Amino acid sequence: MPTPRNDRSPARARRGEHPAAAAAAHLERSTEWAGVRTGDTVEVEGVRPRSATWTFLAHVTNVRTGEEWVEVVGGRAGGRAVRSFRPEHVFAPSTGAPRRAPRLPLSEAPRLPLSEAPRLPLSEAPRLGRRRVPTRPYTATVPGEVPLVRQARDGPVVTLTLDSPSNRNALSRRLLAELASGLRDAQADPDVRVVVLSGTGAAFCSGMDLRERLHAPPGGPTTTLADVLSSIVAMPQPVVVRVNGHVRAGGMGLVCAGDLAVAARDATFGFSEVRVGVAPAVIAVPALRRMGRRAFDRYALTGDVFDAAEAAAAGVLTAAVDDAEALDTWVEEVVGSLLRSAPTALTATKSLAELLARPWSEALDAAAGLSETLFGADAAAEGMSAFLERRPPSWVVEWPPRRRV
């Protein structure tokens, strides 16, 4: 008798496997499976009493682990219990047999003489202890005609949204290329004053696309994560990262590369690379510029997940807010403040962090030269005149803009 998949056990809940705790993006549900549709009657092998009737609901696949099960409803007469079984135990009555092949008794199994047994070359023999590469990829395929990064323009503000929720906004080659393109367009437009980076779905970014890592397409990548991180840091405009959900691995690099970052308190973070046998090498470059060494070692070496409050304390985030509504309010207020500042002053202020790498006297000389240049520029003349005349400077933009009714 098959053992039903106990999704509601406390142990599964503690391990994060309870359906209510699992990210919706991990599950693919299909109303058709092996010639059966939702509402069709099916039989479950080994379930008693035999008079029990079951109705097919859905075939469910966890795209993260490759686990599959079939959801059915029914049981005894009048029963409406929903249960989950492995696919090999469920079959349509018309087929007359379960989905899995019947087992042949050992006494009736054909015996092959040892001399006729096929010999496997040593080079092709499996190695004990070696991890088997799964045949089912971690991420889901995204149609090529669907953009993975959406661009939206609202006056002087450009929002770039990672829009690949089916694989938790994983950093595939195409997503990286589209994100780099959006950043280049914003950087080249003199009317763009602020760039907001966000995502859709339950996750902001799950890191590199493991499907491409396991089954690499032909040709080398044209745009790398390092390219995108460098583009974000080199943007003359401030980059505000609106963290809409969970962040892992390479996504941590995007958050740390931004100038300002905010997340709701239910978002979680993690340097998960060590859990899959690699190191957070590329993302360490922006991360170590935001985090203290102790905090980075704590989370990067262990791979432990931490919450938004801990991320803010570690320097990953500028702020952690209560919920999605507070998230939007925070971004709106910060964008409004940035649009009250002179664009040239913001660009110069972003460059000040580079002084940390210089010796003391050299850093002071460079800072004094920059200050003298800025005080002699048109923006400073306009700003000081506006201050003395008690009027807003010419670069101030009202934000959020008033919409016509």
C-alpha cells in the first residue's frame, strides 16, 4: 500500500517543506497528466477499501527538487479528503494497469550468462561518492519572446524590473543582457535622474541560473554578472534597489551594488554558494564594500539565511520596513529627496567612496580638488543663489508628480 505524501506534518513544516512555507514559484501544477484531466476518475494502487473512488485534481512538480506527485480527492463514499500520491501509484481505470511496470518474480527473471554480460569501459563506470547531475534542471524555461527585464519611465525616474518569476528571477544570460541594456539606456539619457531596480514574484533574485550552469548552451556569455555589477556601480545616477522578496547568491550582489536598498521585513537573504559547492567570489566585491568583515564571514561561510533586520544591521540594506506598502512609501520618499538634489552633486558624492582606497594625504588632496571644482560649477552658483533667495533650485522636481484627474 503506498504511503501518501504527508505535506502537513510538523516535521516538514520545520524543514520549510510545508506547502504554506514553500515559495509558489517552486511548484508547477498541471490539470492534465498521462491522458487524465481534472475531474476524471482515477484509481490508486493498493488503497483500501477497493470501493473508494478518487478524482484527479492536478499533477504537481517541484521545479527546485524535481519531486513529483499527483493530487486526488475522494476516498470512501462521500469523502472529500485531498491526498497526494506518487505518480507510479495512480492510473486511469481504462488502462487496466498502474503507471509503473509490474514487478517480475525473481524466480522467473531471465538469467544472462556472465560471458554474455556487457562490459562497461572503466572510463565510463560510475564513481562512488560522486554527485549525480540531476536530469531535471533547477529553473523553469522562459519563452524567448517574453522580456525578462521590464523598463518603465516616469518623468526623470526609470524603473527596471526583473520579470522572470517562474525561476525566481534567476540571472540567466538573457536576463543579464537585458538588464545591462536597460542600465546603458538609462545612463545615456541625460534626463534620467534616478534608477529603481526591483523584481516580480516572491523573490527579488535567486542568483545565477542553475539550468544554464548544468546544461550550458553553446557559445560563451556576452554579458556576465561582473559586467552588470560594474554598470550599476558606475551609473552617474543613484540606483535604488527595491527588494520585493527573497534574495540569494548573485542577487546579493545586485543589492550591495546599488546605492540605496530597502526590503520588507519578511524578505530573507543568503549567500547560498557554499551550499552548492562554490564560493560567493564575484558578489564579494560589492558585498565587502557594504558589509563589515565579521558580518560577511558570518553569512558567507555558513550559507545561513538571515532576515531583513539582520541585513540592515550588516550593511546589506539601507532600511528594513514593515510591509509592501511601507516599501513603496520608502522608495517614493527617497526618490523625492534625490530629485531635490543637484544631479552633478549626486554623481560627485557617489565617487567619494573611492577615497577610502587612497592614502590619507592623497585622499585629502583629491577631495579638496573635487570640492574646488564643484564650488566653481554652475550648479553650485544656482544652489547658493536659490538658498539666499529662498526659492527652490532649478533642478528640483516635484515627486511624486501630481496626476491630472
